[in-house]
Amino acid sequence: QSVLTQPPSVSGAPGQRVTISCTGSRSNIGAHYDVNWYQQLPGAAPKLLIYGNSNRPSGVPDRFSGSKSGPSASLAITGLQAEDEAVYYCQSFDGNLIGSVFGGGTKLTVL
Amino acid sequence: QLQLQESGPGLVKTSETLSLTCNVSGDSISSRSYYWGWIRQPPGKGLEWIGHIYSSGTTFYSPSLKSRVAISVDAPKNQLSVRLSSVSAADTAVYYCAAFRGYMIDYWGQGTLVTVSS
């Protein structure tokens, strides 16, 4: 059971928009710790996609965006492309654990 | 640009100790720009934080692993290590070393699969 809650799967057709939610609690996201998002392609290590709730590292397309409100965060992907098919994880810091917590991951299928 | 590379046995026997090393290149492991940690991923499952270590040597571990895990740094070799004792099949996973900046994981190693079997 992951500390942060994500939907197991989402899907969308090429060109469409999808969102992935991530819900935490008062000791992590709700405690104002930043949320980060990672993309994991099959057989690869996760890659930082969004940091500090809504910032994109250099090289990440602006089709990816993040937001946070209260104890929850969301990742939005617009203009879906086949190459976006991956598992997406949210991550934050937990003040009780003094460590990182992850969501269970959301598998994105591009139809 | 940091590069992290894990190494260690791919097979560990039940009840023995798992030991992995991560070679860091591109910056000093003593740098205060990052702190260092380990994350694992059982086959077909999600990510689990194991623990991390600051440049001061202070460590924090997942409560579920705290009694069995130790993370250390070898500064002259620019290496990060993890030891997990009394392993069982539940410890079978891909183990990633990671460079943390703030609350995010800025760099990941490629990961190394460790299988626990009798």
C-alpha cells in the first residue's frame, strides 16, 4: 500500500488530454512539501518529469504540466503521443518519515 | 551532469546480506548540492524509498527496513553503498541509487536487479 494514492491506469487517444491524480495526507503533500513526477518507460529507470509541483526540467515538453492543491496534486498531459505510454509516479517528502514517499504508479495507455 | 552506476551480486541467498555499491561521477559525493539514497522496485510493482544519507553522515531509513538496512558513503572512492541483512524473497527487486536535491530525485542510476533465492 503506497503512501500517496494514484489511479492504477488511465488511457487516451492520440492528441487528447489526460490527467493523473495523486493524493497524500497532512504529513506529506498536505504539509506543503513539493510534489514531483517521474516517467518510467518500460525497462528503464524513472526520469524526473515535473519538480516543485509545476516545474519542468530542461528537455521536458510543455505538453506535461503539474499542479497542486491542498493534499493533492495532478499531472496533465496534452496532445497525447504514442511515446508517452509509460508508468507515471508522484513523489513527495513525508515529515513523519523524514523521507520520500511515492504513489503506486499510473500506467498510461495511448489508444 | 551526474552519472550513477550500481554494482553488486545479482543473486543473494535467503537470510544472507545484500550489498550494493553505487559509483558516482560528475561531482563529489561530499558535495552539499546533493544527498544520496537508495530506492527499490519489486518486479512489476511500484517504487519504495529505502533511505538516504546527507553529507554530514546523518542517515534516515524507511521504518519497514530500518532494523536491517545501512547506507554509507566512501568519499575517497566517490561511492555510495547499501547493506540489507536477513533478506527474503520479498527483497527481490531492482535497486536504484539516487541523487536527491531538495525533495526531488534529480538523478537515478540505471538500476540493478537483485534476486533473493535459497
